Amino acid sequence: MTTEKSIFDCVEGDETADPDEYPLGLPTKIRPPRLFRDGGFDPVGAEVVAVETHLGTYGMGGPGFFGVRLAGGQPAEPRWLVVTLWAAASWATLDGDLVLEEFFEPERAELEAAGRRFRSIQASLLGTRLTAAECTDDRLALEFERDGARQRLQIRRDGLDVPPWRGSGQPRMLGPGESMRDAVVVSESGYLWTADDDDDE
């Protein structure tokens, strides 16, 4: 993994691998996930049937990709829409609220004292329908609806609407050569392994 990058390259795992030895599937370089920007999948109208904030693995741990499993888009077969950033849900807001699952209690208390609010991404999105999806160089915006109530998930490249990294104090932001359009993939399996650009072919 390249530390200068915020966006992780990844490959699909093998769902037929021994689940005891490889719980996320053996990685294979012949099945990279498709970038959402390249088309082939229209998620509008699909139902959110699963929400995960800890997708992905590098073998000894995980990068914490955020993904929603969608059923009923075009094509209709269920597939994952995944954001391949480190601790990706911590970059996100829901109608301006921070994602509850991504912050430990001491940090939540500090942020709440500063006026920030939190919302569970699992409870908020599971069972909703995705009504709009926009991904540009600068942001990902997804809109969801349930029983007439709408909510908007947003991830910005500049990280101005989320706290900086707690340890370093650095902002959660993409590098100057990176684009949000490179950080959103469509995965058939949701079993994603990070791929190091420096690995020998």
C-alpha cells in the first residue's frame, strides 16, 4: 500500500475460497472491481440490503472501506457500491451529521460539545431506496428515501465537513492528483483485497 495515496487499488476476492483460512476470499488479479464512473450499473431505485463500514482486507487487517449492497438497480442482481478510502465512513456525513460507528466515545463527546451531531449509518440506510447518485472529482453524493423521508450521504475530497484525523491532526482529504471518481467501485462480491502498486507482476 502506498502511503502517499488516500485511494486504495483493490481486486475481488474468491467467494469459493476456504472460509476458515481466508474469510474474505483469496485475492485474484483477474477480477478487479469496476469503477462506478465507467458505467454498467445504475443504482437508482435499488434497495439497500446491507451496509458495511469494514469492507476490504490486506491480509492482516482491513482498510475499513464503506459499502452498501444494492438490489434492484440496473442490472437488478445485488452488488456492492464501495468507497475505497481508509476508514471511508469517517469521511462521510449524513445530512451534515457524522457517522456514529466511526468515532470512539471520547472523540464523540468532544465533537458533540463542539456542536456536531452523530447518526448511525447502519440504521439510517438499511432498507432505504437509493434515489440519486452523483460522483464527481470533488465529491460523492448519494440520496436515499424511506417512507417519504429523504437523507443525503456526502463525501468531499477536501474533508472540510468532517474532523481531521485524530492522531495526526491532518485533514481527511485527497491528494492533488486524486479524484473521488477513482474511489468508488462496483463489486459483485464485496470481498475486496487491497493491491499494492509496487508489487511485482
